[in-house]
Amino acid sequence: MISAWQGQRVRLRAVEPADWSAFHAFDQDSDAVRHGWRLEPPRSVARTKQWATELAEKDPDLDEVRLVVAVGESDEPVGMINTHGVDRMHGTFVYGISIGTPHHRKGYASEAIVLLLRYMFFERRFQKAEAWVYSSNEPSLALHRRLGFVEEGRRRRSRYAAGRYDDEILFGMLNEEFVERHQ
Ligand SMILES: CC(C)(COP(=O)(O)OP(=O)(O)OC[C@H]1O[C@@H](n2cnc3c(N)ncnc32)[C@H](O)[C@@H]1OP(=O)(O)O)[C@@H](O)C(=O)NCCC(=O)NCCS
């Protein structure tokens, strides 16, 4: 039996209410949080539980997905991957990914991205994946270059965090580039 959501290292699965504690812990690394999006005031345990429960109970969408990156027999949550900016007319979508700091450099993000793109390209017939990366986010720049994404553009000084401005760099991968590199 083969699951399209299972890789060598990670599995993509739906959010479960019990996942709240892992994500609560990941939020303690402010640099990682800023790299992923923006620093926000601390969230209570009650609010984080509510967040996980709401996601777990939400009706799933076929194209706008938010999935847990999980590892091992116990399905331990190590991160999250999601799609947004879905444009069915032009066949493009944007994705975001975040792996908890204790789990970095184990190949989890790379594999999760390949699993997600395979679904979006070959089940949902999208033709292009995009990702925006802040210019100070060296790990993600390295990750996307290593995966074979093409650097397509730069929005100069487009966000402020940690006392400084960052550019945003647009990475893109076409369906056929994915096939050549990852299929
Ligand atoms: C960027 C991020 C998703 C990478 O996740 P990861 O699971 O550690 O990545 P992988 O293990 O798959 O790394 C694959 C390759 O990317 C590059 N890379 C990843 N992290 C790196 C780092 N800190 N420094 C240099 N290169 C790095 C390396 O080439 C690496 O391969 P290697 O370990 O064999 O050298 C993770 O650091 C993260 O979640 N950071 C916080 C949130 C964030 O930045 N999200 C992305 C927003 S666009």
C-alpha cells in the first residue's frame, strides 16, 4: 500500500487538536518565527489549543491546504506546510513551510515540499509553484536554491522586522522543472 503523503522521512497529515503543544514550543524561537512570517505577542495555551482544534475541525479545501509535517511511528509534528495565493486560472500557487528549530537540517522541509508539489502538480494540475523568502533568511534561500527553484524577482525593502528592513525574494518552479529534478 502506497500513500502519496508518505515520504522516506516525513508524512504530511491533517492538523490534530493534540498538535498544539508542539507548535506552542516552536513559537518560542523568535528568529524562526520572524523568518516564517512575523513576531506576534505570546499566545496563551488556551488560544493555541483553540487554534489547533479549529484547524482540525475545518472543512478541508482541495487546493488551499495546511498540513502537518510529521515523523516516526508516533506521527510527531515537526512543522507545517501550507498553500495560499491559489490562482486556478493561471495555474499558480504560493506555499509556505516552517520546521521547528530542534528538527532543522534533517531533510524534513525538502521532502515535505516535494510531497506537496507533487500533489499540486499532478493531482490538481497546477503548473507553477512560488515561494517568497525574506532576504535575511539564509536557511530558506539555501533550501530553495538547493531544490532547484529559480530566483525570479525581488521586492525591495518590503518588510520590517527585528529593527531592520528586508527584501522579499520570489522563487518559482515550473511543473516541468519539478519533473526533471524530483520525479
Ligand atoms: C528554512 C527551513 C524550512 C528549512 O527546513 P529544514 O528541514 O531544516 O531544511 P532541510 O533539512 O530540508 O534542508 C535542505 C537544504 O537546505 C539548505 N539549508 C537548510 N537550512 C540551512 C541553514 N541553516 N544554513 C545553510 N543551508 C541550509 C541546505 O542546503 C540543506 O541541505 P543539507 O542539510 O544537506 O546541507 C527551516 O529552517 C525553517 O522552518 N525556518 C523557520 C521558518 C522559515 O524560514 N520558513 C521558510 C519561509 S520561506
